[in-house]
Amino acid sequence: MDKTYSFDDFMDIVRRLRSKDGCPWDREQTHESLKQCLLEECYEVIDAIDNKDIKNLCEELGDILLQVAMHSVIAEEENAFTVSDVISEESKKMIRRHPHVFGDLEVKSSDEVLKNWDAIKDLEKEDISPKQELDKIPKALPANIRAEKVMKKAVKYGLDLGSSQHVMKEIAKRLDKINMAIENGENHLIFNEFGWLVFHIIKLSLILQINAENSLTNATNEFINRLIDVLFLNKENGYNLCDITSAEHEALWR
């Protein structure tokens, strides 16, 4: 029968890997060097969820747990904090932010839970300026998610995002500016206006209450399916679309 390992066993394995008699690669890792690993493991968990692959999800969650353990052991070696501190602080946070579970507060819906969560978060914060609060939004987030979080903060401070019609006009204006910049060969302006175009598209998604990330993922998946179909229809040319005419290309795509 396979041995079953406990959480303490797992932490001891990671400590052994980091020890002088452990693995050279694991010993060399730092908080900074592990950033990309953590990011990739998070995406792999999301992929397992999207694929409804429960077996793979179990494995990928283990890989994320390994990242948490590695960072905790590195911090332990530096006398900064331990994995017990990580667990204890998160437990305190969960109890504090769920007074409807661990206290006497009554809530009627998940919307009320989220409102209370945000209110409790605000009480936990020190008196910080809007700049400090906006600066706390991680710059490492994907650009579209960071833009969405920034705009939600702006709304919290009272900024009106405007109507969908207003934002659509702004998008059209940005497209006109990009077109003019292309005609004039102004690459720096193309770069700048393209960023604003995407920013306003994210703003439109907020107004329309659409998850921009999921919407783009869906469109990308549809494009992949269409591309596979087109390539299959052209397999006699070695799946190569370069050697066909634009009319043939259009016919295949349709």
C-alpha cells in the first residue's frame, strides 16, 4: 500500500530538499526566482478546472502547495516567518472577514457577504492615500485584469464610467487616431493609442457587466476551432495557407 504523507511530512520533505544534503536546484531558489513557477502553476490549475479534469486538478493544487511550502521554508531560513505564521494569519483573516459565520452578523445573500468583506477590508487598512491604494494593485497582474481593478477602484472613489454609448464613441475615436497614426507612420502614437483602445474596451466590459477575460478566452477558443477546420480543409497543401490565393483563403474561411 502506498504511504500516505501528512502536511508535516510534506514540509519536512521541502526542508530536506533545501538542506545542504538536498537538491542543488532547490537550494538555489529564492522568492524572486520562483515567481514564474508560481504564476505558471496557477494557470495550470485554472486549465484543469476549465477542462473539468479532477485528477489533474489534484496534482496541480499539489504543485501550488509546493510553491507555498518553498516560499515558507525560504522565509523560515531567513527568520522572516514560517508556514505556521502563514496558516495562522490566514485563519485569523478568514474568521475576521466572516462575522456571519463566526460571529452574530446575519446576511441574506452572497452580495451582502461581498459588501461586508469590502467594508471589513477597509477597516483593516491604515489611513492610506488613493495613490497608495492604487499602487497596491499588483503590477504583475495581466494588464487587462489590472486595468479592470483600477477602474473598479476609481468607481469606488466616485468616478462615473459613463454609458456604453459614450464609451463606444471613445473606442471609435481611438480607432480613428490609430488609423491616422498608421497613415503617418507614427509608431509611438500607435503604441499609445492602442493601449487606450484596449483600456476603453475593458471599461465597456465593466459597464456591460461582462467578464472581459472569459469573453476573450471564448473568442480565442472559437478562433482555434475555426482555424483547425480551415487547415483541415487545406490539408492537401500540407496545412499551409501561404500558397493559396486570397479568394481561396476567403472561401475556406467561410
